[in-house]
Amino acid sequence: MHSTARNWQPADHLSEPAPGVHHVQGPASNWVVVRDLTGFMLIDTGYPSDRELVLASIRHLGLEPGDARAVLITHGHVDHTGSAAYFASTYGTPVLCAAEELAHVQGKEKHQVTFGQVMVRAWRPRVFRWLLHVIRSGALKAQPATQASAWDGETLRNLPGRPEAIPVPGHTPGNSAIHLTMAGAVAVGDCFVSGHPLSRETGPQMLHPMYHSDPAAALESTHRLARVDASVILPGHGPALHMPLADAVAALRR
């Protein structure tokens, strides 16, 4: 575990921006714990090296990791799937994603920034620091969630928070946001973020184009989110946002 993670304590990085919805900011990637009277589930799981932090955040809430009813994956990048295989193999936790993303999550396909795209920018200090974190986070040795399966509407509705999946392709082919209908919150993963190691900005913003499999489609498909009734936004990078989702989507075009 690298130095940033060693200094990480769940109490300092965990918030409850909506009832039963706990947004956890990891050293470089976030995850969400959703709980109600039926139990709890996870949305995304950080980098591979974040495993102990994910487990600590769950236990900090008085929950046991093995009791998770499901792990939902917004998309198959390693900073979101880092502990998915561990939950599946250790606890038998169902790992679920969109059908269009299943091959990516299972490790049969790759839709990610390439080594060449990073190296031509590595002279920039922010890119170099991000690259070091990726290497130290265990990203190069990550285990795919081969046991993952595709979600369907009925399965999702029976999970804590009654989530609904919203396809937002472009970042990856099967990239999705997850609307937590009972809480008026939405986990947007990397559809857009509120901060990132490569960015000097805060607030709603698109990731650097090199992270998207189709940058134009990634921006265009965020229009689908503008129709969602949510005022708590849970990004995969950066702090939670308290604003109407339609306003956040509009800000992406400014």
C-alpha cells in the first residue's frame, strides 16, 4: 500500500450526501455504499490497491463486506473494478454491469487509455504523477471480474436503493450511470467528474479525451442524464455535487 493510502482513514473521506447513500473518496477513485432496510450494495470498487480501504469504509458503517448484496460496476476500467473479483471470489457477491460492458468487465476486451497516449504526455507533471499512482495502485496486475454478469431492470429494482441503470456510452461502449431513485441521487461514474488529478478545475467536467473510447459520443450521451430527476451527483472522481443533474450536464458544455 503506497503512502497516500496508508494515511487514508474512512471517517475523513466518507460522506452521506443522501439518506443511505455513502460516497467514499479514495486516493484517486471513488466508490459508493448504498444501504436500506434490505441490506447494502456497492457501486464501483476503486483501484486494486484500494481493497483494504473499501473494506474499511464498509466496516466503518457498521456493515460486513461479506453481506453485500451486489457490486454494480459503472464501467470496466481498472480504477472502478479493482476489488470486484475479490468480492466475487471471496464472498460470492454478484458483480453486475450493463450487457454491453460485460466483456470489458470480464477482461475479454479492453477499452482504455493506451500506454502510448500516456507516454506522449508524461512530461507534464500532473500526467506523470497520475501515471505513478496507476502503477503503484496495482492497475497493471489487476484481476478481471470473470464471474460478472449482466444486470436487468428487475434485478436492479430489488437491490438497496432501487437503482435504475442509464446507458451513457462513449467513455466505454457499455458505460452507465446508476440512478438511486429512492434517494434522488445518481452515481455517474466517469460520465463526467467533479475533479481529477489531470485537471486544475473543480465542478462538473468531462475527463481528458484520452480516457474516452469515443470522446464525442461521451459528451453527446450525457444529454440522457439531463432528464433524470436527481439533485445529488456521485462522480467517480472528485467530491459529491449537490445540484440538479440537468444543471451539471449543461455546465459540461460551457
